[in-house]
Amino acid sequence: MPFNLGAPELFLILIVALIVFGPGKLPEIGGTLGKTIREFRRTSSDLTAELTREARLLKDSASLETRPACPTCGAGVEGGAKFCGHCGASLTAKTP
Ligand SMILES: [Zn+2]
């Protein structure tokens, strides 16, 4: 997160805005700022959801790679196992 805005920072920004723009324009600026922050939060939550989805897909494909299928019955077997836990066929004989 590039911005870590707490109450003191927001207060400081409000003071600076008051000095720069004057009290007359504050409601307008506040509205624009609120819209910008809402848009930013929506975008960042979309991004977080997207990243979470991508990470889960990566994890799924990685776990599929470490769990090869038995060449005889097609059941998933432990990585490093010598015999299929499902049908008992030798995994070292047929797998390359
Ligand atoms: Zn098997």
C-alpha cells in the first residue's frame, strides 16, 4: 500500500487545502477527494481479488504437478511413491 493515511495526515491535508483553495471551494474539493478515494479503494480491492485468484490457480497447478497420476488406474498418487495406493501397480516401471 503506497498510501498510509491516518487521521493526522487527513487533517493536515484538510488544513493545506483550506489554505490553498479557501473555505468556499472545500465542499467541492471534498466531493472530488471522496470520489477519488472510493475509486482507489475499489480498484485496489479488485486488484487484491485478482491476485488472490491468480495465487490460488498457481497453487492448484503446483499441487497437481507434485501429485502424478497412476498410469494404470489414473488415481492421484503421492510424489515419490513407488506403488499406487489405489490399485497397487508399480509406479517406477511405467513412468518415464
Ligand atoms: Zn493405480
